[in-house]
Amino acid sequence: MTRIKRGYIARKRRTKIRLFTSSFRGAHSRLTRTISQQKIKALVSANRDRDRKKRGFRGLWIHRINAIIGKNKKKTIQ
């Protein structure tokens, strides 16, 4: 049985990951093992920070609503 080299498939997989991390600095965009670790870390951070952004905006909306309610109360009192 002949030996089958899987270089093309492995290279294709690595280049797909490299495209994702092309903007990262240093080894994070060059070394395969580090690239895969940074990709996981980036996706985890993105997911977590989306939730944090929603939380921040929710707080902002509450502040704005309270400010408007406060202005309306002052107008009705006068």
C-alpha cells in the first residue's frame, strides 16, 4: 500500500485559520499552535464582550429614562 500524504488538506486547514488571525501581532499570526489558541481566545472574548456591551447599554438606557422622568417631575411640580 502506498503512503498517502495529507499535506494539501492540512495546509488548507491552516490557511483558513491564518486568515482569521492575520491581523494579530507576532507569533499569534504565524505559528500554527499559537494561532489556534488565539482564535479560541478571540471568539470567547467576543462572545463575552457582546453580553457586557448589552449590559452597559441597558444601564445607559436606565440612566436616560430616569433623567427624563426627573425632568418631567420638576416640570409638574412648578
